[in-house]
Amino acid sequence: MSVLLRIARLASAAIFLQSLFFKFTAHPESVMIFSSLGLEPQGRIGIGIIELIAALLLLFGGKKSRMG
């Protein structure tokens, strides 16, 4: 994997992980955004879980396995 791709994956994962704090702690701005969309609290927590999975896949999902 190229160095540039690794940097891009790490940066993307860091952004996802950094935003999770605001979603999972019910930060007022996050609550306001999801309330205005009519998705509070299920949407905020659900999207937070999806972002957590995406960050983990970006960090650890790049391993290619050799089958056979």
C-alpha cells in the first residue's frame, strides 16, 4: 500500500473518531443538528456507530488474506 494511501486512510479514520466524542456525549451542537433533521437521538447514535465501524475498517480493514 502506498504511503499516500496510508496517510489518507489514517486522516479519514482520525476525523471519524474525533467526531464520535460529540455524537456519543450528546454535545449540544450535535443534538441541535440531529434534532433539526428529526433524527435525535436514534439517528445521532446510529450514525456514530456507523462512523465507528467505518473508522475501524479504515484502520484495520486493509489486510489482504491469502486463501489457498
